[in-house]
Amino acid sequence: MTIRESIELREKDILSPYATLSMNSVGRRFPETECDIRPVFQRDRDRILHSKAFRRLKDKTQVFLTPEGDHYRTRLTHTLEVSQNARTIAKALRLNEDLVEAIALGHDLGHTPFGHAGERALNRVCKYGFEHSEQSLRVVDILERDGRGLNLTAETRDGILNHSFSKQPSTLEGKLVRLSDKIAYMHHDMDDAIRAGILKDDSVPEEIGSVIGHTLSERLDSFIHDIITQSRDKDDIIMSENVREALLSLRRWMFENVYRDPIAKGQEGKAESLVETLYTYFLNRPDKLPEEYRVLMAERDELPERVVCDYISSMTDRYAIGLYNSLFIPMPWLVK
């Protein structure tokens, strides 16, 4: 018996009857030899962790564009906080932590530079639309490893594609990441807003605070405990009605007071214009795209509009700004 097989049997003995067992995975898009050490979802996690798209998350905006300070979240730190929250809950519910972590680490791989501002811009100018969850799946299916993709399992791919609030993953692990994503970004976005002076720690309305707490740590603790308590020994990931309503009320309040705040969002118009300009430039000049993207059109018959979105969404904030400057900002020159 291999180490992988012994781990799979251990999962069967230890995990919840509602957990997704590695041995029961639907499988990968393309068959491949099993690892003798790692179960399939652990391999998914490792492939995502070592991908180029994952490394680029460190220079992509979460909420605050180019903030002055070292402690504001990036898309990478958001991803890690989603993973940690989800794994804490998964361990308590005896769900598959490897699958949870794989989905969490991969859910935002397709996010644009400049956060949702970049996403809005691409969705507006690309006639086929743009959604970061669909792009994340495209990253792991096609764009990584020079067009070969990461060949992840169906369960990880499903969780990545369906992590948005309006969608429904097919596994409890996917449902858990979907909810952990919302909890994580509201928690850390509020922390960043407090650091920026946009909010105070006691700014949350009393009708919300009386249900889930009056401090950041109290609210995060309330959400996690409630999910564990309500979902334990159930074939679903749920919250109690009053805590769920408090979560939705907090989300609405955050949109009113942070996500639309002129200080936090003052640069987003510039970012959207930058993304739109780059999109138009490369759509009209596909020969200027890097070779790996030209190959997608030449050998896979990918649409130019989609490939230009692939290139721009892959950019970090810093790379996009640098490229824009090199293409459109006059540079000083010296007469010899």
C-alpha cells in the first residue's frame, strides 16, 4: 500500500460522512498517473501554490489602490486569510482540508490588476464580458504551464468557478470557501479602512454589533463559531438566521461606507481608464502581445478579445502602470 492510499483510508475513517473524500474524486480533465505520496486534492493545492499566477497576487490590489503603508492587504494576503478561516472551520466540521485549501488558494488567480476596478473595466470593454471567477478557472485550465494548465480535479475547479456569492458549489468544501471569502474580505477590508482613517473600530451600527460583536476580532469569532455550530453534522454549510442577516447588513454597510468611499476609491477611475486603454491598444495590435498569448490565438484558435483579457488580467498593478507609461507617456531623451 502506498502512502497516498493509507492517507485516503485515514480520510475515510476520520472525515465527516458529508466530506469529499480524495478517493472519490471525479478526477482530472486529463488522466494522469497518481502520486504515491499525495492524494489528489493535496496535489491540486501544491500546483496552485507553485503557479506563477499565485505569485503575482502579491502585487494586485485588494481594496486600496497603491496605499501608502506596508500593512494593507493585497490579493495574496486576502487569499491566505480566506484559506486560514476556511481551514479552521473545515477542521472543526471534519471536512477535507486539502480540498478547502486548494479552492481557497485558487479562487482569485484570475483577478485583474486594481481589484474590482480592473474587472469592471474589462467587463465593460470586452464584448464577451469578463468575470474573475471564470478567469480563475481559465488560468488553471489553460494559461498556466505554457498553455497546458494545471489539470486540477473537478472538485477544485468547481469550487474556484463557483466561489462568487451568486453561485453554488457542488461540495461542502466549496460552499465553505465561498462563505469564508465574504467573511475574510469584510473583516480585513474594515481593518484596512480603520488603518486608513475611513472608519473607527466602533463605527459599525449597534443593530449589527449587538448580534456579532463590536470589534474586528469579536465579529470574526462570531462568524466562525456560528458556521461551525449551525453546520455541524449537516450536509450543508449554513449560518443562523440572525447572524446571516447581520452578515448581509454588514456587507451593505461596507459598500456604503468603504467600497464607495471617495478616499478609498478616488483613484479607481484612473485605473479603469488605464485598463481600457491597454485593452484597446492590444486588441488593435495583437502582434504586440507576448509570444505565449500569440500562440493561444495561432494554435488554439482563441479569440483575440479573450486573449487580450488573459494578458491584461494577468498583470500586477505595478506591471500595468509600467507598461502604460512605456506605451503612452513621453520619455525624456538626450541629444548626443
